[in-house]
Amino acid sequence: WYHPGRSGCLRLGPTVLAQFGEIHPAVLATLDVAGPVAAFEAFLDAVPRPKAVKTARPLLKLSPLQPVKRDFAFVVDSAVTADKVVRAARGSDKTLIAGVEVFDLYEGEGIGDGMKSIAIAVTLQPTEATLTDAEIEAVRTKIIANVEKQTGGRLRG
């Protein structure tokens, strides 16, 4: 139906979604139409369904319970990065630890040569019940042990 040099199509891979262009002069002569005429066709049945979107992480679940914050300062070797300390602390208890942030970095007098102090704030977010002092202390002990094991540092006194 279309003029061969004045038409085109819209494809998605091998699937033709639409065709458009000037109508062929022979068709116009048959229909007794004067002048150029343009047309288009859209094949709506050929449009594919949207793919299901997979989320990379689960949806945010907010807890009505109050979060608990605890601060720690670790003395580590100067070569140890703050990110390594944060990852070690976060990996201590993945269900209760909602966040770990570095809030201080100190190198200097009182720490020792080749050493630095990295202070982190750990946020514990209970989901089912308010945390007891024993539960908080258990998580605190896990954090200290894991950071000491993975970084070779010690809790600053």
C-alpha cells in the first residue's frame, strides 16, 4: 500500500509494531485520489506485555519500636579503612543492626604510632519487642568481637 521510497516501519526486534508513509501512486490512481496522501497502521496486538520488575532489595519495613544507638571507638592500624570497621560491625547481627556510621577519626597523641581511632555509631532496630539490657549487651559483645577479629583492632578504653 505504501510508496517504496517514502515509507517506514517501527520494529521491536523482529516484531513490526507500526507502518507509516505515503500511499503508493498506483493505489491513489485506483481510488481516483489526487495529490499525495499519508497513512499509518499501528498493530496494538503486537505490543509485548511489560516484563515483571524484580526488586534488588526487599521493601522497607518500618518498625513501631524505638531504635537503640550505641557508640564504639576502636583503635586499629593506620592501614585499616573505616569501611572495613563498618562492614565488620554491620555483619555482627544482620537482623538487629539497622545502620552503622563513622562519626570520628582520630590519629595523634595518646593512640600510638601507626595507629588510629575510628568511632562508629551503631543503630539497633528491634522489630518484634523492645530490647532488654541483656539483648543489647549480647549484640554489643558480638560487635566488639567481630570488629576485633576482622580488623585486628581493640576497643578503645
